[in-house]
Amino acid sequence: PYSMALERILFPKHAPNHPKLLTSPNKPGPGKLSPYECGFDPLGSARLPFSIRFFLVAILFLLFDLEIALLLPLPWAIQLQSPTTTLSWASLLILLLTLGLVYKWIEGGLE
């Protein structure tokens, strides 16, 4: 407890004498100058142009990934009281997603 009180008293008095303690080094080393794993330049602009087509394909991937997550419990749901209702809802979901995929394909969103 006494060392912390002593440090609080002494450190503000000596801080102006040691500016290197309070600031980061101005010369970046090779670690800071090397690109990240993604290959982007770490010191360049963060506002790089982004491909909208890539974004749309990523959204489509997420939608179909969600479809798999919704259809995953289907084998267990068939064992319920009314498996025909379960299969009809699952078939409707697959039909809607297939129609959406065909629409995107005709529109040219997958090219």
C-alpha cells in the first residue's frame, strides 16, 4: 500500500523528464510495416474500395447458411405427431429459397 502511494506522488513529478515513457516510438519496426494476414497495407488508408458484388454473394451465402440451420432439426421433427405438416412446411421453405435462387440467377446476381 505504501509503495502505491509513493508511486502516485513521485511519478507525476518525473513524467516530464521521461517523455519516452509516455509516448510510443516514432520509428515503426519491420513488424509494424509488414502487411497483416489479409494482405492489406497497415499504414495505408482504411477506406479501400469494396466490391458490392462480393458483398451480395456474402449475403446470399448467409441466407443459404441460415436455410441449413433451419432445416437441420428436420429429421427429429418428422418424429412428431404430424410429420406431414412438418414436411409440408419444410418443403415450402425449400421451394421459397429455390425460387429466390432462380430469381437471383436470372437477374445475374451470381455472376
